[in-house]
Amino acid sequence: MARVEDLTPEHFVEWGAAFVPQNLLGYAVRNAEGFLVCLGGLWIIEGKAWATFDAKGDPPLIVHRLAVTLLKEAEKAGITEVWAELDETKPKAKKWMERCGFVYTNNSDAVQIWRRVLNG
């Protein structure tokens, strides 16, 4: 069974991420063996809320509900839009972004930028 934890910078270190954000709001998911299998969260960069998500293999089913809950909490906090970069190396990423309500906005330096408008 999956175990959900509040997301911390230490999770990004454990994940081996190239960038370790601070002041996070989100979740980390471990599998039954205790291995970190998924990260999802938000943080503010230059006045914009940015989302991150990464998974090793297929994420547990609870992950989509966690993401939706996180977006609702951001909306309650007064955030009006959330931005994200699409990792085109992940085959299911585009479909998942669309399912979460993100819309493609533009390419910036060959990176796809997506945005989700919140009703705040």
C-alpha cells in the first residue's frame, strides 16, 4: 500500500533531483517497501506558482486525487494560476496535464509551458 508524506526539500535530495526547491506544498508517495515513487507539489518562483510532478513507473491511483486536492488548496489560498513545464520524455505526461486541467501556452527554449487557471 502507498504511504503519503508531506513534501519536503529532503524528498528532492532523495529523488536525486538537479534542483531542490524550498517552501513547498505537496506530497511524496512511497511504495509498500518504503521506496520513494512519486513527488508532486507547488512552489512560488518570481511571483508565479509552479507545479512539479515526477514518478518512477506508474504512480499509485491516489496520486491524481492528491494533485486535484493540491490545486484546490492553492485556489483556497488565493493562487489564481499554476504553471508547469511538460517533460516530453514521459509518454503519459501530456495526457495527465490535460486531465489535471492544464492548457498548453507556448514553447520557451524548446520547453513546453502549460498553465492551469484557478478561479480563486
